[in-house]
Amino acid sequence: MNLLKLLVSLPILAFASVAVAQPAPPPPSSAQQGEGGLTGSVSDENAWQDLGIAIPAFATDRDAATAAGNSAVLGRQLGEVITADLRNNGLFKPTGPGSLPAIAFGDVAAPQWPQWQSRGAEMLVHGYVRVTGEGKLTVGCYLYDVSLRSELARQGYVVAPADWRRAAHKCADMVYSRLSGESPFFDSKIAYIAETGPKNHRVKRLAIMDSDGANHRFITNGQATALTPRYSPDYKSIVYLSYLNGNPRIYIYDIGTGQQRLVTQSRNPTFAPRWSPDGRWILYSMAVAGNTDVYRVSAAGGEPRRLTDSPGIDVGGSYSPDGSRIVFESDRSGSQQVYVMNADGSNQQRISFFGGRAATPEWSPRGDQIAFTHIAGNFRIAVMSPNGSGMRDLTDSWQDEAPTWSPNGRIIQFFRTARGSGKAGIWQVDLTGRNERKLSTPVDASDPAWGPVLP
């Protein structure tokens, strides 16, 4: 995997001055950064949705050819990806390169303030792309407050031409984090199950893509059915369930080498492997003699340990971010409901007491919410607090299920099955429930799993 090199702190100051031919404005003081409502969280959704951000095409010092296209074309594409990232999260109203004048290379660190003020821009993203002597790309990204005429943040990145989208996502992450006070999430990847073929003979392959649906890649060939993938905490591997000739196996796929290794296998039905936050354990469920319980096994393999032992069906969900508790579903009360227990299986307690059934729970990376499938007529994506209070439906379609959280815990992805056709696709919704969108995939898609932010 090609890695993005991030230039920060003092090196980026010197680098930026050389790149734009004149020194960039000094960073604003802490007092300036607090003006205009730029600090704090995104709890006030309406205020952030009124924030207009202008993102012209990134400038270049010379139009040079690269393996991914000419640098001038890449400059426009960088701006377009950043615009799409910020628009699709539902918090901002960015205007991209298609509606804005191009900027000169020398304007990157010295914006033409009257021009942007006359257009009503509140924030401004400038940037440039240069081709190095080694054929790599150097991308600079600047965020400005137009009314204050001040620079708020800057970063630079060195990437291989094939990884130019990563630089765009990193820039969008910088803007998002600086303006919202939230952790970033755009530079991340999604694993999912790609589905093809008729309903009675579906081919299910493991696939991965960027957080915006780009750079799609199939991982398995479909000879064995792949199900329920999850990224490891260090992003180096994916755990998933594979069925070959009816026999379930849990594999860990190494993203860097393309190799996979067997963690555990059984002739018994097996479900939903999940990582522990420290990457040492795999949580899963297995049916033995008609009774399904939650098990834990070392990620290195070995003898599994059973964590639940109740009549009925217990299906493992996920660990809390600190690894101290596990949320899971069980029908021990007579219908599917959500339970929590300590990581060793002790202190099992039901937390869902609202109408309908509850399945596929997933703990937020923040630890403050649990997302799940709420089955009450339709299948809906819902959230609640870890004690079961504050339940809210976020979607209301015919069949939405299997939620997975963005790395910062603000967005939930899930898969939606269309009534009649049975076609499945990956959708996402934010915690307000107002901003839904479908991600583009080359074939039907299910079981999404959002990985952490890339290093």
C-alpha cells in the first residue's frame, strides 16, 4: 500500500513559503480563532449548515504530466473531491471549482480577499499541486476565514500520483476538524460484501473502497461465500466469515500482502466476527446443538471461549471502545433484544425495552451511542444510549439493517434492500436522520464495515 506522507509543523511553514513564492500569512492568534463561532462542536447543526465554503481548483506552478493525469487536471479534481466530502456530510454548504474562478499559483497563500467577500464566502480553501523530481505529488491545503482575512490551518502532503484522492480526503479532514471541532473521517475505507447473481444463487465477494465509494476493489473471487467483514483497529487486516461447501471459517485477510490466514473453523453455523479494540481478540457467535452463544477467540487462533450460556439465540455485536463491555442481541426474553455484558461474559443485562425487536447492535467509537436495526414493521436504523435510553429511529425505509459507524461516530452506514427487486445498496445517514445518501458500487452491496482513519 502506498502511504501518504504528511508534512506538518515547522517543515510545512518553510515548504509553503517556497511553493507559493511569497510567505503565507502568519497563523491567527487564539483570540482570532475563537471569533465568528469557529470553535466548539457541531451540536448546533443549523449554524454549521449556513457556513459557505468556497473551494476553487487547486493551482499548479506548471502543468506537468503524471501517472494520474496532468497536474492542472488533478488540481481541479482535488477541489471537486474536497467539495463532495464536505457537502455529503450534511454540515456545510461548499461551492466547488465548477462554479468558481480559477486562482493563480501566487494567490494560494495570498488570497484576493475582495473577490471572495463579494461572492459571500465565509470560508475559503486554497491549495496547490506540484510534481516533484521523483514523479510524486506535493499537495498544499490552506483554510482561510474570509471575514477575518486570516489563515486558520494548513497542511501539506506528498503522495504517489495514484493516491491523489488521499490528499484530497486529508485536506477535507483538516477543514472539517478545524471548523467543527470533531475528529476527521474522510480518509478512511469501507469493506463490504459485493453481491451478484440470482436470489437463489448469490455470489458474495469481499470488496473494499474509499469512504466516498471511489477506488473500488474486489478482494475474494466468489468461490467461497464471504460475509460480515470488519477492519482491524490498526487497518492492516480484515476479519470476515467465509462459507465453503457449507463449512464456516473465520479468516483474517492481510491488506498489505494479500495473504489470509485461518483463525477458527467449525461445522457449526457461525456468525459475525468482530475485533476487540486492542486487536487481540475476535468476537463471534456459533450455534451448537440448536443453541447459539457468543464466543471469543484469540486473533492468533486457538481454543475459543464461550461468553454466554442461555437458551435461545445470542449473537455477538461489538465491544465498547475501551474494550470493557460487549453489546449483543438475544432472544432469551422471547424476541430479539439488545443486551450488554462485561468483556468476560459477566453481568449480562437487557437494555432495549421499546416496541418492536432490536438486532445487529454496534457500539459507537465515541462510546456514547449504540446503533442497531429496529424491527417494527419496517427495518430501520436506530440509535440509543448504552443504558437503553434516548432511542431514536434515523431511517424509515422498507429494509435498512446492519449499521456501522464512521471513525468519528457522526455518520452511520448500513445496507438497504429494495422492496420487490431485492437489490441491496450501501447508504449512510447522519445522527440527525436528515442527511441520507447512497454510495455508488459497481454491483449490489451489503454488510458495510467502516474502518478507522488511515494513518
